[in-house]
Amino acid sequence: MIRFDHVAVQYEGAAEPVLRDVDLYVPEGELCLVVGRTGAGKSTLLGAVNGLVPHFTGGTLRGSVTVDGRDTAEHPPRELADVVGVVGQDPSAGFTTDTVEEELAYTMEQLAIPPEVMRKRVEETLDLLGLAELRHRALHELSGGQQQRVAIGSVLTAHPRILVMDEPTSALDPTAAEEVLAAVTRLVHDLGVTVLLAEHRLERVVQYADRVAYLPGDGTVVHGPPAEVFARTAVAPPVVHLGRLAGWQPLPLSVRDARRAAAPLRERLAAEPLPPPRRPPGEGEEVLTARKVVVRYGPVAAVREVDLELRSGQVTALMGRNGSGKSSLLWALQGSGPRQAGTVRVTAAGRGGDPGRLSAAEARRLVGLVPQTPTDLLYLESVTEELAQADRESATAGGPSAREVLDRLAPGIAGGTHPRDLSEGQKLALVLAVQLAAAPRVVLLDEPTRGLDYQAKEALIRIVDGLAAEGRSVVVSTHDVEFVAAAADRVVVMAEGEVVADGSTAEVIVASPTFAPQTAKVLAPLPCLTVRQVEEALRTTAGAR
């Protein structure tokens, strides 16, 4: 169904090709998982399937890519639209209508599908992806995860034979991600749809893959059965790293397979006290107090009388399903978003107060917020201009310059680079530097791990730890349970605009079948959250012997 024959892709001005000598065949009715670090060429590989590469991206393509017998070099994307459906990283960038129902029908309209068939497919897709209650909602009113499901649905209604998906679960909560992947798996198993899927959160998808295509970063592609490929990849989900550490054969790809092999490891770990997953959070001073915060959008109550206290030196994870009110709460705390009732008080030497009652510049000095899409805050032509503007706006903060902050977070970014040309991790670091130039006591991050590979997440954990060590209070709104297990001291869970759980990371997520990380599921009932924690425990027991 999809065949790459000695394919190479090189962009103008690049010293080396992004892809070189790629031979890959994905038969009908298989799910091929594409893995690799950011910048390894995954998006180029996906783009070559429907002709975006090189028809729209430019560059030179050598060799041939054929889909359902059509050579993509001879057929631009519009001539492949009936065969290949594409779901990109940014769902809102592909929207062309105003409401959910209209967006689901739009692609079918372009393909001249009869109205009675369109109606039936729209209803099926609404049920398949849990969108029925949102059918008349405006797209701009949806949460990021809801938008992602609409983007997937708008492609599925055309019934493509090939589905290309670039990080389809990046904005979804764990339950919604499982629902979407279950739907995709049904398409593969029941209808013979061929799926090429790139994803950084491998723990969510690896068990569904029939084949893995690994891009090590040198332009080549290594592909084969998942267990064989993951035995030697630099990127792998926690269950695979745990299997490597324990020496399990065959290498497990799912929690179920790992639990079957884990009994001896659990017994060994139970014999000695487990090291803590993180340093104990300091009993810092209270820097933000929110009382009875209410946020409404028309008749919809997004946040319902929420109370929250944040302390210095503490990393708090804000979790909950899509649409539970997490982003609305963050914007209300920062002061830029609506707040119909309640109070927010930030304590800071000489400049405390309610961010919602202060000017934007004064509020930034109390609370800094990085939105789900960091580029929303980047509007100038170079990194240097963005940093200089941040310094001008934060002239009275008295802290390090934005350039100094950026070099600490992500050293080596050239000042002349356009912000849009940075990797996702670099964009996040730049926006953090812009916000931290104002030296806020509280730092709010809304879904910062979207688009980040495992190594970039490790770097983000070090950044977050560094901010906490400086005495700041950090709140990370995220669906990434593995990141929370490694980065958070405290977890606050929201549902329908209310706080339903608040406690230490181990207390909250180990007890939850939804939010528990893979290591905790494999080693339950032991309170073990990360592979690193297991590694330290094994090192300790080995030393004791």
C-alpha cells in the first residue's frame, strides 16, 4: 500500500539529506509507528506519503514513493486526497469551517460525496470519537484535545484507505487518547485501513503497532517488528526501558506483557525500601492563594469555585480530562483570562497583589504563563528581537537578561534565527526566557510537553527543577503521566471545573488507573513511579550484597 524505494530528501541549503536511501514497505491493513528524536525526519517521511514533500515543502526528492499504486512525484496532494487522509500536529491550523459538524462534513463536500452518505458518516464519526455533544459548538471554543479529535474526525469521514497521523494524541488526556487509538485500531483491523503514525508518547501507542520505522537521525530508516526494533533504539517507552533493565525476553511492549514477567523483580524490590521518586518538596512559603475562583463562557461554567494554594520551591502538576477547566484556571490565575468571581493573591516582596487587577506588565512580574502554543507569544523576526523586547518590558524586574535566561535553558540558539524556525523544545525555551525575564514568583506551563521527545522532556524536567530551586512555584498543566511521575511533587486533578484530588504525586497517580505511569502499573502494588527509581533501587540492593 505504501512503498518507499531508495528515497532521499534534501532541502535547499541543508548540508545533509533529511532522508537517505530509505526502503520501506507498509502493506494494507497495518499500523506502522514512526519513531525518532525531534528533527530526525519523521514529518518529512509522513509528508512524502501524500505528496506534501516535495510539492509544497520544496526540496529535492530522489527515488520513488508510491501509495495505492500512485507515484507521489507525479500526483500532488489534491490528487491523492481520496486515498490519503492527513492529521497534522496542530489541529486548528487545518480547520476551514466554524463548527464541529461543518468541519466533519467539509472534506466530503470537496470529494462530492452524496448528502445522504455525508449525514450518515458524520453521525458515525461523532459517536466514534465522542463528539456528539459538541456537534454545534464553535471550533474556537473547544479545548486543545477536543480540537484534536475534530481534526481526526474530519479526515475519517472521507474513509481514506491510508491514514497519516502526526502526533494524534499529543493534546489528548489518557482516556481520550485510548478512545482515539482504539478507533484507529478498529479501522486497521476491521476495514483494512493502512496507518502511518508518528508519536512521541510511545507508551500510548506501541502496543498497537504492527511495524515500527525508527529514524536514528542520520537519514536512514530501520524498520521491522516492534520488539526487534525497540531492542536497540535510543527512544523507547518506559515499559521497554524497564524490560531492558530487567533483562526480560521477549521484550515487553505492553503493561500486560511486562506484568507477566515482573514477579521476580517485584519481590526483589519489596525486600528493600524504595528510594523516593523525587526530592521531598520544601515547605516553602505560600506565594499564591486563590479562593472561590469562577470562570464562565456564556452558560458554560469552566471553573467552579476553585480554591488553590501554591508554595515556593514546589512543582505542581494540574491534570484532568480535556475540557475539565485546567487552561481556564491557569489564565484566571495569571490575570489575562476571564474570572467572574473569586480572588487571587500573589505574595511578592514590594509588588504583590491580584494579577487580574494589575496592568499586563505588572501581572507578568507576579505570574508568568506559557500557553499551549508557545508561538502565540512570538511575533518578531528573530530570537534577538524577542529577547530585547522582553528586556524592555521587564526593565524593572532586576533579574538576569532574557538572553542569559535562554542560554541557561537552551544554550546555543543563534540570535538571528527566526522563532518559527526553532524546534518545539527551543520555542518553549524561548517563550520561557521571555516570561522569566520579568522574574515572576509563579510560573504556569500549559501542556509544555506537546511535540517534545523523551530527551527534550528530560531537559524540561531539569528546567522545572531549576525554577523550583530558585524559589519559584511551578504549575504544569499536562496529560503526560510519565512526565508528571518524573517531574511533579504534587498533583491536582480537575473534573468539570472542580478540584477532585490534591496530594503528593505518589498518592494521587498510583491510585489512579487513568493517571498511573507504566512503571507503577507493572510493579503495583509497589509505589514505584519511574524506571530511574527502579534502577536506583537495584543499584542499592546490589551494593548491599
